[in-house]
Amino acid sequence: MKAIGITGFGIPESFEEYELAVPAIKETQVLVEVYASSINPGDNHLRSGELLQSPVGGQFTIQFPYFLGGDVAGVVRGVGTGVQHFKAGDRVMGMVRGGSYMDQVAADEDTLTMIPDNVSFEEAAAAPTVALTAWQALFEHGKLQPGQRILIHGGAGGVGHAAIQLARHYGAYVIATAREHNHGFVLGLGADEVIDYYSQPDFVTRLSAPVDIVLDTAMLGNKELETGLPGEFGDYSYDILKDGGKYISITSFGIGTYPGVRNIDSLFFRAHPNQADLNEISTHMQEGKLNIHVDHRYPFTTQGLFEAYRTSEKQPRRGKIVISKEI
């Protein structure tokens, strides 16, 4: 089968096509023919080598060729003897290890869910990582309640735009930060207020009132990637949190080392795929309560990946970039 991997760190042109054996599946695994995948920020940091130079780089073992990608949408072609929820021919989406830019992948049953009939493979491929991250940030870690106020940094990005929709649907008052040209997009997702912190970074005085939760999805710069701390940006975020509030970050891996401030709970986390949460995401997409914005589509080829990763390096970012076999 065809698989597209990187030959080294650096520019996106390090992608090459390889011929691999179809993966063997274990008892509780599903063999999925991949129709579409997507790019997440972590893929870019791995591709460039920046992530391995950071303090968390020791968590990754890289041997070339290395296969990027964690989101997958496709059709089940085989199931292990212990699989209970899927059969050949099912349309599924989820998260995989070992790369997704390939014709077929082996995925644990618990990391997949059904794609609703009204959702395309492309939208399904864009959803798993960002929607699952948003869901777990809001409800598992944030314990979001109706009527609470939440500030979501990076509201136009993958996780941010999903979190706005979910928080609004569950009755929160949503404030988002975004670049000025994305304000209309973010307000259309359901945000009650939007702030351009890029041109006016001191957003404390611009909020109508303090917030219960800050969800920080904004990408770190090189300095912050080295320390794992959001710096001045984080100080402003603490300033607008209520006593006993929650500061949840998916980028600042060192945030738990911040000194305790006014009993604020500081947390960094990565999404952990599980079928129960993925089923919730699928249901919300089916019911139109969560719409994943696909901003760019590229063919599932080496050249397509070149172009997709070049685009992902640019600003502004909005929603997700998808690689699809249906182009």
C-alpha cells in the first residue's frame, strides 16, 4: 500500500512516497481504508523538528521515514475477532498512532466512532483531534456549567472554533480572541464577544467582566516552546480569571509550574481518544450542533501534502486543513 512519510526534519518538501505492507490488525483493532486525513499543529512541530528540541521532546522516538498524521476518516475493511461495534463497510472517523497519510491504517476500536450520514469524509477527518480536545477541555477538565463565562484564546483555530460552538451550545457566555479579519467568523460560531489580542495584547481592560475559565489554544512561539510557559500572555489571562477559576492550556506544557494564584487551577493536557467521547462528537455533528470548518483541501498525494503543510505554516489560520482522496 502507499504511504507518505518524511525523510528528515525541515521544509515540507521532505515528504516522500513509500510502499508498505498492509498492517495486520490485533484482536481489538479495525483495519480502515483511509479516505481523508488532516493536519494538526503538533504535526507541524514534529515535521520541523521543533518539538523534539523542546523539554517534551523526549516523549517522541523518531526514525525515518516517519509517518505523520493522527486524524483519519474512511471505511472499515476488516475487524479483529474481539471488535464489537464495527463491521466491514462502516464509515468511521477517529485518531490513530503511527501516521495516517497512508492507504490503510490499523486503529484500536476504542479510538473510532461512526461518521454520521450527513457528514463528509473531509469534515470527519478534520474533526477527531480538535473536537475531542475541545470536548475534554470544556467538560472533563473545565467542568463547564451553564451561565459560566469562558475566554477561548485562538477562537478561529481548529480547537478554538470547536470549543466556541460546544461552550455556546451548553449555555456558557463565550468570549474569544482572534485576529481582526476573523472576528466575523468567530461571532458566527456563537461567540458573544471577540477581542483582537494580536494588535492589542493587553486584553484585560477590554473584557466586560472576569471569567470562570480560560481555554488557551493559541500556538506558542519559539521562546514559549522552549519554556512551556505563555509568558506575558499568560499573566494577562490570570488577571482576568475569577478566584478559584481554571486556566486550561493545550500548548503551554509547563503551565502547571506556575505559582498558585488566587486558588486558580492551572492545567496542561492532551486529548485521550475514547469511544464514549468520540460518540458524543459524532452525535453533535449529526445534529448540526458542531460544524468543523474545512478551510483548505488538498489531494492525498505527496505534492498535496507539500502544499498543505506550506499553507499550514501561514497566518491566518481558520479551522482545519484536510488531505482527501476525493479531490
